[in-house]
Amino acid sequence: MCGIFAYLNYNVHRERRYILELLFNGLRRLEYRGYDSAGISIDSDSVPSADLGRNFPANSMNPLVFRQEGKIDQLVRSVYEEVDETRLDLDQTFSVHTGIAHTRWATHGPPSPRNSHPQSSGEGNEFLVVHNGIVTNYVVLKETLVRHGFKFESETDTEVIPKLAKFVFDKLSEEGGRPTFSQVVLEVMRQLEGAYALIFKSPHYPNELVACKRGSPLLLGLKEFKENSDGGTPFNDVKFLTKTDNPKELFLSSDANALIEHTKQVLVIEDDEVVHLKDGGISILKFDSDNAKATGGLPRPASVQRALSILEMEVEQIKKGNYEHYMQKEIHEQPESLKTTMSGRLIQEGPGKVKGILLGGLKDYLKTIRRSRRIVFIGCGTSYNAALAARPFVEELSGVPVSMEIASDLLDRQGPIYREDTAVFVSQSGETADTLLALDYAKKNGALCVGITNTVGSALARNTHCGIHINAGAEIGVASTKAYTSQIVVMTMLALAVGDDSISSKSRREAIIDNLFDLPNKVREVLQLDDEMKDLAKLLMDEQSLLMFGRGYNYATALEGALKVKEVALMHSEGMLAGEMKHGPLALVDETLPIVVIATRDACFSKQQSVIQQLHARKGRLIVMCTKGDASVVCPGGSCRAIEVPAVEDCLQPVINIIPLQLLAYHLTVLRGFDVDQPRNLAKSVTTQ
Ligand code: AGP
């Protein structure tokens, strides 16, 4: 979790006010990654104290550290209050300056200023660090550092990092020679275990930043200007990282959302890379853990040449536009996101004539997938639910048995994964720790690993053998909505691509491909239920609990609908397999508990009708989702409330059916007065186990 961000301006004059606002804005873009506390560090206008007994470079300034519990706006308020009190000059201009920033999702220690980042080496803030991830050996490191006289102030695992950096710096300095900033960081990395992306700032290295990563994501953004002026024309064609004196702005960020409004030229930093920003240059060193262990001394890093890539996203994607909330925007943009997901992948020969499916990232692996002994879908939360929705169709078309694994459970059980398996990993963010660990596990067991993700360049995208990007566009609301529907569509296309195109399945395949073409229209149609769902939310807003029953293709819809309601509306809600109703849940039924039954037309329709009757017989308070025109069939004589949705092929019906439930969850949240986009205790990507 957590978001880290840094800004370095080089030969570009920027006022302190501008730098502060840029850091705050970076944090706002990353806030969805964690939002219980935040902090920043910038330079002050005082030089480091001589009391520290250190030789700081002549141009070094004392770093200022601001940390606050709560959301970014609370940090912003507290920073400006402090600035007022201390009369810090906001108009002071810097031609070179480094600032770092952090937004937190607490793992070690509750949200509080002292547990917020930047974490410090101690008095004088000789080393400051912002961290996304977890240091697993922090207890041992802390004990060692305490023995060397370090005093800890926070409960975080992160605090060992700046203290270790100071320890290393002091030691190397005493041994003669002044280490470079990247040497210090490389030595720190050698001792750290766990997953992390880190950015270091230090008055020992004024106007330099060092960043490194292992496991957690980190991007570098570059904006280089043609003229030596304050914000001249930016170069849009820089391809390689070469050292120039051109004015430039450099950004480091956990994800692209905080970069896109500044630059599209980015570098996805790889694991074990150390990026050193200094004097207008960007050097990248590769940490070689084997080499470091073998020599037992200072790591000998190799320098790495990297080309920049161009971000394929637009600023509009990260803005709310005319919507009140990101979740609302993302629900309503599903006709477009689904279109983008399918774009270039559905091949039609002519009207009504279907040619097939083109999945570039999979084409060399389709034979292997067809021959697998088993397809195993692996994911967490909504991504797991999407795979569950696609499972019946993948089984039907591929003929390969499909099993389902929640990533954490697979790891807990060390469940069997074989060389003959195809393991399909589904993750919106591509950085979910459980999913990535399950990927490592499946790889070690020799399975073919396929990734399905929304995030280009994510760990999942990079570490799987092959895969498909869902191309749903940036999803910022913590509750996943448009990614879910795009994931189902991608897995449907996967089934079509893997499945044989025998005569017997031809008409089924063609009907589905036709439906895929028309799906955005059907989604537009179902979105018209918005007001109806708002009315329903008004009716349900004071309830304590809500059950959802589904089966077949729509068991996943029940799970996902309930997940949405509990996640954002903070209302207890359970999705259940309707076939299991009689085996326990029926005991809960009375005339007060609201129950949503999903009973659209498919092979399970008649079974769902008897479920409805059994619930009626116990005076259940029913809301039935049914196919357009079926209200009087499922709720004869107005015996319950019906939600009518447009009909599509059974395997695509979950895409349609989830939308009223997403709308219901959204309206319930607004009516109950909770935070829609940043639900209590959650964060967008779960990068810790
Ligand atoms: C979705 O609404 C949830 N926030 C959550 O269940 C999420 O789907 C889960 O954490 C998995 O995330 P991923 O898709 O990024 O791997």
C-alpha cells in the first residue's frame, strides 16, 4: 500500500510554494493507495547545525519534515499553519531542490504523526526515507541499531531504513573516503529483506535523490526543457536517459497517476535497481545480491542503460469530470471501458460474420493452454470474483477443467500446482502481494503463468510468461467496478481464443462474439437503472444486513455485489450460492432481512424460481433481479420488488447484472454518509500479505 512521490527541479526556478503544491498534488493522486496519514520533506532556509559535529557540504540545507495523521488535506492545512507560525518564506526560489512525500496505509503502528513518513535517522534528519512495502527483518535490524545507540521514535518497520543509512554513512566515512549517496543506499539494500520502494533524501547530499525498489512499484518521470528558462518548451522526444545540463524536472512515483499531468516520458524502475538523481543526470545501478553476498563487502553494482517509455494514458482519466466521485464515474464509463477492452481483439469479417479473437500477448501460448491438464484461476477480492464469473464459460469452451484459488488460501495450504497446469493470475493493480506470491509459487512449480491485469508494467505483467491487459483505463475508486466487467470480458475472449472452433460450437461462439460487439450498448441500457437503484438505496439505507443469492454464472455476481456493499457502504452483506440456501442461510430469513435474488434467464432460471418460492413461503423480503419482461413472472402480483435488466448471452450476463448492484452500493454509501472513493481501512492495492 502507501504511495511515495518525489520532485526534483534542476536548472528550473521554482518557488517553495510551487514545490509544496506540486508535492501535495502528487500525494492527492496517490491518496487512493493509502489515506490514514501523510508527510513531506522539503528544504528549509537554515544550514545544518554545527552541533551535529558533521561536515555537511556548503550548499546543504536543513530538511523540514511535516507529518500528519488523516487525509492529505489535513496535512496541507497543518503545513500551512506551521509555515505561518515559523514565517517560512514561501516565495523563496530554488533553481535546484528535492522534495519527497508519502501517503500511508498503516501496517506497523497506528496512524499518527510519528508513524508517518518521511521516517528519519534522528536528530538533524541526516537521512529521510519514504517507503512503500514492508521490511520483514526490521526487528533484527532494530535490535542491532539500538545496540549501536540509535533511539527509535516510531512503531514502523520503516524507521530502521534511515537509521541504517546513517549507520552505513558514518561507518564508510570513518573508514576513509566519503561514500556516494547510491553507495550508502546499495549497502542499506544489502541488509534489507522484504518488499519495498524507497526514496532517500539527505542534507549530506544536497539536491540529490536516490530511489530503489524490490517488489513494490516505482516509476521515474522526466520532463526536460529545450531552453534554459523557467518552464520553456519541454522536449517530447527524449528517448534515453543521458546526462544533460538542460533544465529538467524529475519525478518519482508509486504509479503513473501522479506523473501523467507532468510528463508522459517515464521509466518503470526494475527490481534491484538504484536510481541516483544528481546534477541533472540520472544514473541507474543494478544491485547484484549474489555478488554482494559472495564478496561480503560493498556491493559492486553494474550501471544500467535504460530507454524511456511513453505513458499511454490521458490526464482526463485521473480526473472526476462531471461526477461527484471516482466510483460513480467509473461505473458510468463502463460502456467505453468495455469498448477499449475489446478494441482490436474482436475480428469481424463483415456484418454478422465473425472471424475470431486476437489476443496478441497469448497467441504463442494458446496450444500449451489447450493442452494443459487444468486451468487454475488465482486472484483476490473482486478479481477472484471476475474469474469465478468466467469459469463456467472457460470450462465449456476449452474443455479443460478449471479450478479456482484465492491467492492467500493457495499459499496457506501450499496447494498443488503442477507443470501441466496453466495458472491464470487476475489482478487489476498487478501489485497485490498475495497474488504475486502465488505467482512465484506457481512458477516454482513449473506452471505456465498467464497474467490478466489493468496495469501495464506492473509486477504481474512483467513476471508472468504471457498475458492480456484489460485496458479498462485508470481505476481510482478503491472499489473495483469497471475493472471487474473488463476482466470478465477478457476471460470470455480468452475462452473463445483457447476453445476449439468446431462446427458444434460455431453458433454459440458467433452468438457470443455478436453479443460482445453489442455489450457496451446493453451496459448503457442497464445504467439507466441509476434512479431506480437510488430509490432502492433509500429504502435499504438503514438496514444492518443484506443477503444476495446467485447461482451458476451469477454466483459471482452475488459475491461481488455483496463485496461492493460491504466495502463502500459499510453495511454487512453476504453473497451466497443459492443452492446452499437450504443448508443453513434459510434460518436467517424473516420479513425484515432484505434479500437480493439474481434470477435472470439462464440454465439455472427454474431453480432460482423455486428458491424465490421457498423464500416467499418464509415471508422473505425479496428484491429479485430478472430479465426484462420477467417482473410479473418472478414477483407475481407484485409480491416482491423486481429489477429488470437487459438479456445477453448467459456467459456475459454477469457483466450486466453487476451494474445495478454497483449502483446500489454507490447510492447506499452516499446516503449513509460514508467516503465512497476511500472506504474506511482500505486502500486500492494491497501490497502486503
Ligand atoms: C475491490 O473492490 C477490492 N477493493 C478488492 O477486493 C480488490 O479487488 C483486491 O484487493 C484485489 O486487487 P487486485 O485486483 O488489484 O489484485
